Amino acid sequence: MAKQGLDDRGKGLGRREVLECMVWAGTGVLWTVSGGIPHSVGLIGEAAAAEPTGFTFLQMSDSHIGFDKAANPDALGTLREAVAKVKAMPIKPSFIIHTGDITHLSKPAEFDNADKVFGETGVQVHWVPGEHDIIDEERGKAYLERYGKGSRGAGWYSFDDHGVHFIGLVNVVDLKGGGLGNLGAEQLAWLEADLKNKSSSTPIVVFAHIPLQVIYREWGWGTEDGMQALNLLKRFGSVTVLNGHIHQLAQKVEGNMTFHTALSTAFPQPAPGSAPSPGPMLVPADKLRTVLGLSTVTVLQGNKPLAIVDKTLAG
Amino acid sequence: MQNLMSHIRLTMARFTPGRAVVVAALSGPVVGALLAFGAVAAQEENVVTIDNFTFTAPELTVAVGTTVKWVNHDDIPHSVVDKNKAFRSKALDTDDSYSFTFASAGTFDYLCGLHPHMVGKIIVK
């Protein structure tokens, strides 16, 4: 398995270089905002070592509650372990952003279980749906009834916190054959209007399930009209794009934009093109927890990309 | 590779004729003969299997009045959605199936509603 981009601390990667890291399952990424610029300060568990400046939030993703196959027979159990780490954090994050695939099959009991466990954090969660959250009979009604309050369309919305403008987008609806994730004209028009009166100095965090940029077209890992959204965001001085879906860390800094995909709390997926399909990657059962929280994301000051350091809990 | 091999072993352990296609795809020429056999068998039964995020056979020709059955063998749910809305399955979990009877002639392009890069075609004559 390729490990390029790991342990590159101090080597000073160029801004446009892609850091990729295949880490299999994880907990959440703690983000902090200083001087208006969001930084990730480490995977939770490492968070105690960080020094948050008063405003932090977590990104968690791809909980897949209801998944019980070989790659992880107890996705609810690993979510509980992640939530236990959140509860143990010395400084509570302001909120959690969940970048989709809360459930595996959109069943009411799966949503109930997820709500119960996330509720134990005592922290507000801002959700966006993954494709697994809208496969109820009425195609997304169950999700919207639960999490759609105050949102538009299939569940998109924005809010402001600590001077940062947060935008939750939905790119898992009305997908076209042979294509990728899809935002659609209505959502893009809403986004344009939402940004219209925002000063270019407003830090922006945009989050959605499927990566907005194309990571691997052959597996559908990207958003067909994602560039249209990113073009609307170009004038802003600081844009952070948070996605899930691919169950591994991938990071990229391009100009004023930082792209980051989160780990799953449920099961790993293979690196692009490294397996016959993007399906759940089987690791031996006794290894699954050894890889939980394996990697740390650290900030190198300045305009350098985030550094990912490979580190086992055992070692 | 270790992971892939253990995956193959697991797949073999729950091997059934319907799974011939994915195992063949993974295991190379030795099982290649089974691939041909599996594909023919699937076609005779008008079954489209879903393995490794792929519809097999990707293109199937049937007579008017034929019922085609899709079976999902992946650990991830998929669905079967006609591009022109002639049919749409619910999400198919592992080993779930969906059947549709083609009452009229035509070409039906379909996709997986969750993973739209997965596409297939039914030609009804």
C-alpha cells in the first residue's frame, strides 16, 4: 500500500502538491480557527496536545450505522468509541460537522441509534446527507424530517459562527448515469445568492459528502458540477472544503483553498485504483482497532499543506 | 495485496454459482473459464449480478415480455434506476434482488442511483 506523503514534516511540500494518506478508520478531526483561518489541529485523541484558541469544531463522517459486514461488524460500536473520545476532550468543540452517510440504509432505527450516540457528546451536530442517508422509500424524506429544519432543497444551508461562514451542500441527489456527485442548478443559484453579500475576507468553510473536486473519476469520487461551486468561492481569502465519502484522508491545498476528506468511523475503503472496487476494505479483525486513530493531522504554520503523520496507538 | 487475498478467500468461502463472475475477475486466467460459464448461465436466467460495483453482464439482450432480475452481491447497497424512469428499484442490500418485466421493445440504459458511475443496458427486442 502506497504511503507517499506520510511523515513529510519539515520537508516543505509545495502548495499544490497533494498529500494523500490511506488511513483506515478514525474518529474525527479537530479544527480550530485562528486569525480567521481554519486549521486542523489533530485527530481527536491527539487533541489534548493542541492548543485551541477558543473556537474549535470537529469533523466526523461516514458512520454507516447499520453496517454489519466483515469490514466492521459493529459500526455503532466504533462510533461509540469515537464519541467517547469526544466526551473526553478537555475543551469541548463548539460543534460537530458530520459529512454524511450517518446511516447505512436510511432505516429509522439506524437514524435513532446515530442520534442517540451523537447526542451523548452534548455538542450540536450540523449534518449533510450522504447517498446512504436518502435511500428510504421516499428518497430523502426521512433525512429531511430529522435534520432538514431551516434547510433548502435536499437539505443545503448556511450559518455563521465566530466570523466564519459555514455552508452545507448536498451532492448526492439526482445523480446522472456515468457521472459523479451532483449539486444541480437550483443549489448553485442558492449558493451564489448566499455568498453575494459576503465580504471576500470572510473565512468560508464548505462541507458536503462527496468530494467537490474530482479525486478519482473511475470510482465516482468527485462532483460533476463541483467546479462551479468552487468558482463562486474563488474570490474569498480563505476557503476550507470538508468532505467524506472516500473513507480515507486526502488533502490538497490550492491557492486559498484547502481540501480535506475525513476518515470514516465505520470501515476503511481502498486507495484510488488499488482494488477492484471502492467497496469496504477488509483488514483482520484484530487489526481494525489498531488502525483506529492511527494518524495525526498536524498544522505546519504558514501556507503549507497540512501534514499527516502515520502513528499507531499501539506503537 | 494481503487484504485483497483475504478478501478473495472470504469470497470463496461463501462461493455460489452466482458469484462466479467476481471471483473470476479477481483470480485471473485459472478461473477465467468459470467467468465464461458464469456469464452464460447468468444470461440464460436473465440475471444481472452486481459485484465489485459492476453490473454483469453490462449489456443484456432479451425478448419482449422477459423478466430481468438484478442481484446485489456487494457489501454495499446498490440500486437499479432507468435513465428514463421506466423502472427504479429500492436500495438493494447484500443479496437483495429486484426484478422488472420488459413489456415493450427498446433500449433501457440504467445506473446505480447511489453510485452513478455504475451503468448497464438492457436491449429488448
